[in-house]
Amino acid sequence: MTVYECCEAVRAAYSQIGSGDVGYVPKAIAAAVRALNAVASDERVPAELREQAAFAAANLLISDHQDA
């Protein structure tokens, strides 16, 4: 997936990080798992989206890629 396939909010954040307006998170996988976990555990979020977030987080956790 490329940044151009993402929603406007992701593209805007990407642009801000790239320009130095906001800080880069070196341990991005851990940050992504935390964000996905927050969505998966939020009772206000529809169940289907919570399940998708949980599945994505679990896949990141089980992958062999680790933050340096």
C-alpha cells in the first residue's frame, strides 16, 4: 500500500511528518499496535471495525518484523 491509496487524514499526517512539522515516531510498529488496540477496545466503535483493528494488531504482533 502506498500513501496515495490512504485516506486524506493519513496523507495529511504523512505530509506533516515528511515536512518536519510533527515528529517522526521511530518505533512505528509499536505505535500502530497501540493505536489499533485503542480502536479494538473502544466500545463506542462499531464491532466490525473493532474486529478489523484487533486482527491487524494481532498480525503486527505475530509478524517477525520488530522495531529497532
